[in-house]
Amino acid sequence: MAIELSPRQLEIIELVQKHAPVTGEQIAEALGVSRPTIRSDLSVLIMLGHLDAKPKVGYFLGKARSAGGAIKDRLIGLKVKDRMSRPIVIPEQATVNDAVISLFMENTGMLAVTDPQGFLSGVVSLKDLLKVTLGNPAAASIPINMVMTRLPRIVSVGPDDTLWEAAHKMLEHQVGGLPVVRPATEGEGRGKLEVVGRITKTSMTRVLIDLASDL
């Protein structure tokens, strides 16, 4: 559970960010208080990693407030639904040839496969298609449901998951993208997964560039 910082602690961080390295006396003077008044605040901020200090030099931003830490904070604050792309979907009855055409037409590395009711049943990647097509002249007519990765082995994220969680899943499972899904709650599809988007390494790279540019 994150510890909520007080207004004065946030003000101290802002001062250090603007003027680092800065001494405790300079911080106290800028706040209009005595040095002992902010001693506990400085200790808390150092303990939490927001600040660091060097003797005879002063205070500067700690790891939690460095560029990497700031980007992590913002990735945690952003939801998948804020940056997801529209889903690229093909039906189970599609062929490998259909999947290859969709991949190249849509310039993506991942396709969601849906059952006759339109719910997620599998995922197929460029790597999957390469495995089945290389050296196989009859591969084009193979049904995609014989090539795809099926539930429950599919790694996915929800629209309200954070981008930080999505990035971790992609790295952990070594995949180039994730389908964004939400459980269906009505009718015959109750309990199944509805495909509402996709999040990929490309979209994550765009996010990182945007966040780094804002720092």
C-alpha cells in the first residue's frame, strides 16, 4: 500500500527537484520554517526513496523520483484502456492464409481468434504462422483453430489493468502483444471473454517515448 505524502513533503520534493543539490537549511528557509521542523519529513522522504542526500553536498532526488521512477509512477497511473488499440479479430473457421493476410494488412503481430458467438477462443501470432508455413506447401488451407494458442493458455489483460502490469506480462511471457478482454455478463456468453482491444510492444514504446518527453 502506497504511503500518502503530506503537502509539506510534496513541497519539499518540488523544491529539491528545482534546486538540487540543496541543503536542509535552504529547504527550511524556502518553506519559512526551522531546520528541526522538517527533519522528520526529510527522514521519511529518504526512507521512501523520494530523496537522497550526500554529506556537505545536500539533498537531491532519490530513485523513486528519478526519470525511471517517474515513468514507472505514470505507467502505474495509466490504464490499458487509455492506450489500447482496436482489436484485430478473425473467426475460428478462418485459414492460415486468411490470418497471414490480416497480419500484413493490419501491420500487427497478433490476432485474436473468436468462436461463433464472437468470444475469445484463441490467439495467433506471426511466430505461430511461421512455424506452420515454413516448408509446408499446404499450410495456407489449414484452419486457424489448429494453429492458435487456446484458452486457458492465453495471456491477456483487462481494460482497467495498468500499463505497468501489461508491460510485465509481455516481458514475463515473452510475447509481442496482449488481447484486452472483459468477461461477458449476460446471455449465453456469460463467463466467456469479450475482446475489446489489444496492447502491443509498439504501443508501449509510444507510451514510453511520450512519458520520457514530458519529463
